[in-house]
Amino acid sequence: MAILEANRMVLASIDHEMGEIAADRTDPDAPKAISRVDDEAGTKIRRANILNSSAPAYSIPTELLSAIFKVGHSENSDEYETPFELIVSQVSSRWRETSLNTPSLWTRIRRRAYQARLNAIEMYLQRSKAVHFELVIQVGVPSDEIFGNQGWPYDKLDCDSVSECCALVVPSMDRCNRIDLTFSTEPKWRGQPFEQSGNMAFGIIMQHFGSLAAPVLRSINVDWGEEMYFRSGSFQQIFTGGAPLLTSIKMLQVGMHLCVPPLSSVQSIHLYLPVGPHGPGRTCREFCDMLSAATSLLHLMVIGEIIHSWTPVASATLPYLQTLSIGIQRKGYYGTMDEPQFSGLLNTITAPSLELLLMQWVDRDTFSESPPPVGKFPRLQRLILERVDITSDLVNTLSTAFDSVRHLVWGACLKPCALLDADTIWPNLRTISIPLISEDFKLDTIEALSRKCAASAHPLEKIFARNIPPALVDSQSTILVEKFDCEVAYARLPSEFQSWSEVKKFA
């Protein structure tokens, strides 16, 4: 550490003063010794400031230091660690001043479950100044075993503080670009959630935000938490004052009709609603009316029992929809009550621009009562089938319905026997990706698939396999076999949907 000569002289003087203070503190005169304690503290601060001013970090220009803080802030988002902005603001007086004059460091505004003191939220709102911010409101839902039992830290409703938090941020909502509302049972290891508490808190949030305008809001995420399913209740709107930049909506374990924002600019909707204890959500017509309002929608993911009874008269036209993902995932098991969701969505939605269709947990019974529509999606190029148990008859059905498919991801755990045994296979198929089979393919299996597709007017061009048979290395086969690359196969799937892929979890 390079210390200027002037600072050396000051440090020498301070060190001499520190020695005198130490001697005085041993003086039998108690009042004098006590008075020197404060002198010692002040002298140590002076010494530390001089040393800090001589440190290399002190010479970094303020603009560069602020830029470094911004990078560190963007890469440190772990909610369970001490926030990056608080760490750097406590290093030195200069770092604190720089951090306080960098508003973008204070743009993650979080209210934790059962948080009663809201001083930090008020501080962040002030320090972020005119910069757009993210708002996270976590609501604690007490366990039904301990609700009302005195002595537990989570035995009360987490509603009053939620209301105070909302009231605090409402005047600044014109700067909010992202909202996350999450609900969690506390303590997580004790009993089932007392769901009435969550319902009340959700109603409070809707009261505060219902009629607001959110001019820069881009995404809304609502997560009702594990073991909780909220689907009953009346139609409720949020941000009726307008949200012209809103592009993304995610509703996990909660019915979309309970929190409907303006939909005209929304490009991505993700709905996850497993079978729960409170019955189905809205009617098919109400669901279609909501979808039809999303006139800019590009990507739609639906997992679970969104609609209990599908009616053929209801429909939703989504002219720009490019991606549709349908699943019935419920803790990794088949949910037979969910099977109508596949045919229901495919028959209800009109999407002339659809290019990619992903279906999870499809089996031989999925389309037994209501087959998928034929020729309804003329631009469909990519079909991804994950965790499937498909028979040759179902291959025939899907090949007929989606005959424009050129790229197939066969996400089954078994060898593609159904493809070989089917009477017809997608006539325009160019590539097949088979990612989940761990053992090597045999050469005759590859050749059989090639011959199967060659019977059509457009022969198969390439097979992507997890393990390539050694015999193919020197083989004269006309079919090209390459190593399966999950990132390439799923490149067209929106990034926000990829984390839900059953194949990518194991690839």
C-alpha cells in the first residue's frame, strides 16, 4: 500500500496519540480513563480513514466504481444472502456514498414472509429514485396445525403488514417493471396450509393494485406455493388503469381468472394448475374469452386441469401464437383427469402461425375419446413429445393430424418401436431426436427408421441420438447420425419454458 509522506507523518502522530491514550486508560483516575475511551474510538476512525485513502481501491474513479457495483449487483441475486448493495455500502464512507448515488443498486424491493418492519422497503424506494424496480411480495401462510396457537412465530395471519407494504409501494408503481407474488406455508415442515389466510392476503393485494396504472410493467408472476391450489373465486382484474408494456404472465397453482391484467400486449402466458381440492377453474367459454383478449400472444404453456369440461362451441383465435406447450404433470405421475386438456386445447385454439407443439405425459388413452384436429396447424414444423408412452396407433393419429411436422423430438424412455410399427409416419419428417435412451442404438434400428421415412416423398435426413452406435462410425449408411444436443433441439422453445422440460432435466 503506497502511503503519501504527508499521511505517514499524520499516522505517526496518531500512533503517538494512541500510545498516550493507552497509558491514560491505565490511570487509576477512573473518570479520566473512561473519558479516554471515546478519544480512542475517534482516533481509530481517523487512522482507518487515512489508511483507506491510501488503498488502491480508493483511487478508482467514482464512475468506474459505480459501474463495477452495477455488474456485481446484476450477478448477485440470491435472495437468501446479504444483498450485494448492502455489502458494498458498508465497506467505507466513499463506497457508501458511491452506492447511494447509484440508484440501480436499489431496484430489488422485497417484502419477506411475516416481515413486519418495512423501513428497508421505504429506504429502497427512496434510493432507487426514478429508476425502474422489481417488486417481490412474499406472503406467509400459517400451518393449520399451529394457526391460533400462542407462542409460535407463524400463528397469525400475515395480512396487516402485507396491506402496509402495498400502501407503501402504490405511489411508486409507475416505476415497477416486474411483480412477483409468492405464498409459502410457514413453517414448511408442519401440517397443511391454512389457505384462508392466503386468500385474504391475496384479496388485500388486489384491492391495492386493482385499479392502478402500471405504465412500465413487463411481467407478473404469481406462485401460490407448494401444496396450495387456489382456483375458486370470482373474476378479478388487476392494473385496470393500463399496462401497455406487459409481455409475460406466469400463474402457478392459482387460477388466471383471479388476477387478470390487461392482455392486449402480452406475448407469453404460463399456467400451472394441478388437480386441487377446490374443484375446477372457470368455464371453457370464460377461459377462451381471456385467451382471445391476448391478441399479441406468441407463447402459451398450460399444465394441469385448467378447465374441467371442454365445450366444442367455445374457441379462441390466437393469430400470432408460435409455441404451444401442454402437460398434465402432477408430481411426476399421470393424471387421468387431466387427459381432456390435450384435445380440449388443440380443438379450442385456432393458431394459424403455430410452429412448435410440445406435449408432456401423452399415453395411449390421451386422444382415445377426442382425437386432435387434422390440418388445423398448417405451419407446425416442430413436435416435441416428452415422457410419452405412445403406441403405433397413436403415431398414426399424430402423423395424420400434424402432417407438416419436419422435426420430431421423441422423448420416450423406450426405443422407438412405435415409430417402426406405425402404418404412417409424418410425411415431411426431416430429423428425429431421441434423447432419453441410454443404451446404444443398433445399426439395424437406425436403418429401419431411415427406410420407414424413405417410403415418403421426403426421406429422413438426420437422426440425433444420445449414444451413437460404434458401427456407424465406419458405416456406409446414407443416414447421418449425430450426437444429440439438447440446446440445439430446444433452441426454438422459449427460455422461460425450458426449465419445465422433462427431457432437459435428464439430458
